[in-house]
Amino acid sequence: MWQRIKEIYAYREMLKNLVSKELRARYKGSILGFFWTFFNPLLMLIVYSFVFSFVMRSGIKNYAMFLFVALLPWNYLSSSILQGAASLVQNASLIKKVYFPREVLPLSVVLANLINYLLSLLILMPALMLFKIRLTWALLAFPLVLLVETVLVASLTLLVSVGNVYFRDLEHITGVFMTAWFFLTPVVYSADTVPPNAKKFFSLNPAAHIIEAYRDIFYEGMWPDWKALLYVGLGCLILFWLSLLAFQRWQKDIAEEI
Amino acid sequence: MVQEISNEIAIEVKDVWKKFRLYHEKTYSLKERIIFWGRSKAEDFWALKGINLTIPKGSTVGLIGRNGSGKSTLLKIISRILYPTRGEVKINGRVSTLLELGAGFHPDFTGRENIFLNASILGLSRKEIKERLDDIIAFSELGDFIDNPVRNYSSGMYMRLGFAVAVHVDPEILLIDEVLAVGDLAFQEKCLAKIKELQKKGTTIILVTHSPKQIQDLCDLAVWLDKGEMKMQGSAIEVAEAYARYVSGKER
Ligand SMILES: Nc1ncnc2c1ncn2[C@@H]1O[C@H](COP(=O)(O)OP(=O)(O)OP(=O)(O)O)[C@@H](O)[C@H]1O
Ligand SMILES: [Mg+2]
């Protein structure tokens, strides 16, 4: 296993190149080019602020910000998994002709989306200040929360990408699943509104804790729930390990199945 | 599966079998698999049947045989693109495979950018690529075209760039599958010269070809595959002659 991780590390240059290819291809041919990276969250922000300040008033203070701080990391999770699902199948010709650790392909999708998420923070931070939300030292917890989320995202992306080689409709099933997961995670609503008897069920959802942690540090200005974060972090690490093992086992046949 | 072995041997193929499943109608979806549980028709096809091969370091081995005899399959197993159904392969050194040139080129990137992309897919670090960049560009003879997007290249230019990158990886083991016939005559000569240079450097080479003459010219040893089995193995000259006799016998 360590051998494998070392090998993936040895291919980091490939990983880097694929990520920059991914980022460049996404905005290729548009006049604004790279500014689209900012444009998308900015537009989201403007629309939400308008809708939730004038059209649909919410009981939650600064609802647009409440939503925004959760939606950005959720998008990171969901677009990584959805794009990652196709990452091996799309690169079939490469897989059939060149050896490289196949993990590099799904991981490059995760990294590209991670970078996008980080760039969208350049919109988020000024927006938070504009809405007069107090930024506190709790922001220092951000890298840790991001790390936990990334481990979760990487695990799921690895699993879905290799599964999709064998079952091509997994991509669509994943799409449906992600929608359901979205509404079962407190992104558009607050975790406090979950009825007490459903709390136990919700606490099994790792994304719920991660999203809550983001909301704590950006919106509430308080430290995240360390205990929950620790449990989720450990769980995600175990999941990551299992995903790497599963990937390694299932990737053996992909060059002929693809 | 791939382990380090004794220093004298570059590649050891031990009793390798490879089975492909041939589906009449491949069911790719989970839905169909559940509906047609256990009814999916598949035939087993053995593309390689108990291949044993020991290749000493620094030697050049020719792989010859009819279409469909399993040459490319064996090469892919050695390069870890495919995994054997049974048996094992041991490798000593960095492998570079020339299956199809320019696999992984991005059409919108320039030749230069594609060198970085392609070489990194072959496992080089940025520093290693930079060190080789000038040699690669010089070898490809693309001149000013190197800064044009590769979608503007002719197919020969495309392959030249692919070949240039692949041979400059400085592999200890080079696997070549019928790609020497690319480019114009002058470039073919250059490829052969480069292969001879690599041979002098001590690179271990496996070469798939349909030409007994190329085997005699370039190889020390040769292996003749027939329907997935090893029909003959020995010195390049003997195998090439036997194969040439077999082919002309068929024609008559
Ligand atoms: N992915 C695959 N799925 C099913 N069968 C395969 C697959 N790849 C190869 N085969 C079969 O295995 C056999 C050996 O194929 P291979 O490509 O190794 O032949 P080859 O010796 O390289 O032939 P050629 O001289 O035409 O290149 C063929 O009968 C082919 O149909
Ligand atoms: Mg072949």
C-alpha cells in the first residue's frame, strides 16, 4: 500500500499537469477566461442575496451568507464526485496505452475542484465583510475542516470512478444520490431545525458535520465542534484507506473493461 | 506483483496466462446486470497460455507472430497496462512503452506544452523534463511548429513528437509495438539509430515486429508466439529464419 502511495507521489507532475489542463479546459475559449472562476460564485451570491432579501424572506439572519458559506464547500464535494465518476471512462484511450497509477485521474478532478473552491473564497471573504459578519480567529480552523472534507471527497471520487467502469449507469445513479444527499445535509437549512428524533440519523452523515463546521467558522464566528470533527476525520481516514485498497483491486481489469 | 529481482535479469515472465472474456452483448449497466443476473453470455478466450520468458539486462528481444497471437497482450502485461490472469511478471528498472505514439496529447496545447504533459504521464518529474526538453525538440525536428497547437500537426509530425518524448524518458526497459514504421524514411532511419544508441547504453528492449529482417538486424534474441503459446525461442537469427520459412511455406 505504501508502495502505491509512493508511486502516486512519483507521478505528481502528471497530477499537476492534469489539474492545470482541467482548469484551463473549463474556461477555454471564453473572453473572460479565468474570471469565470470568480464569475460563477459571484453570480450565485448576487442572485441569492436578491432572492432571499426581497423575494423570499427567511427567518435566518443574513440568509444569503448562511447559504453561501455552506453551498461553496458542498459544490466542491458534489462536482468532484460527479465529474470524477466519468474520469476513468473518459480517459479510456490513455488507460489502454500507457501505464500510470490510475488513481491520478480521479484525484486530479478532486484537486481541480479544490482549487476552484479556494478561489471562490476570494469572493466569499469580501462578501462576508460586506454583510458585516464578524470574522474571528475561528477561521484558523479552516485548513483542518478543508482537509477532512478533501479526504472524504477523494475517497468517494475514487470509489465512484472505478465503479463506473464496470457499471456505466453508476454516473446517473450518483447524480440522483447526490441530490438526495444535498437535501439530507443542512445546506439550505440549519441543523438546529432538524427534529430531535431525526438528529441521530443526521449525525451519521459526515457531510452534515463538515458543512456545520464551515458554517461555524465563517458565519457564526465560533470554533467548530471539535469532537464531531475528530470522529468524522478519523472515519474519513479509514474510508480513504479502504477506498485506496478497493481501487487498487478493481483497477486491475479496467484497461480491458473500459 | 512487480518485485525487484536479481541484477542480471531485466524481465522475468513466469507462467503467464491471460484470459479475456468475450461478451456477445456486454452489459455495462447495473440495472441490466441485475435483470439479467447470471444470464450474460461470455466466452473465455485465452490470449496467452503459459508464457515463460527470462530477458537478461541489456539485450534486445524481438517478438514475432501472426496477427492475434498475443504479442501486444504480452507487452501490455509487462508494462502493467493489463494484469495476468495467472502467473507473474518481475521487472527490474523503469519501463517506457511505445504502444501508440502521442497517447495523451491534448490537441489544443502546443507541442512544447504537450512535451511536458506527455513526459509527465510517462512518469518524469518537472526537473527531468526540463533537462531533456532541448533534446526532445531537436530530435522531433519540428522547428517552429513546436509552439503551434498539435491539432495543426500532420499525423507524421504528431508521431515524431510522441516518439521523441518516449525515447527520451531514458528508460531502462523499452517496449516497442510496431511503431517504428512511422514518419518518413529519414525519420525511420533516425528512430533506428536512436534504438541502436539506446542498445549501446545498455537499455533492455522488446520489439514487436512483423519483419524477420528487422529481427535479424536489431535483436539478439527472439520469441515466436503462436495462438498465445510460445512456438519458439532462441537466437534472433534462428527464430527469424524459422519464421520466414513458416510464412513462405504458408504462401505456397
Ligand atoms: N481487450 C480485449 N478483449 C478481448 N480480447 C482481446 C482484447 N485484447 C486482445 N484480445 C484478443 O487477444 C488476442 C491477442 O491479441 P494481441 O493484440 O495481443 O495480438 P497481436 O499479436 O498483437 O496481433 P497483431 O499482430 O495484429 O498486433 C486476439 O485474438 C485478440 O482478439
Ligand atoms: Mg499487436
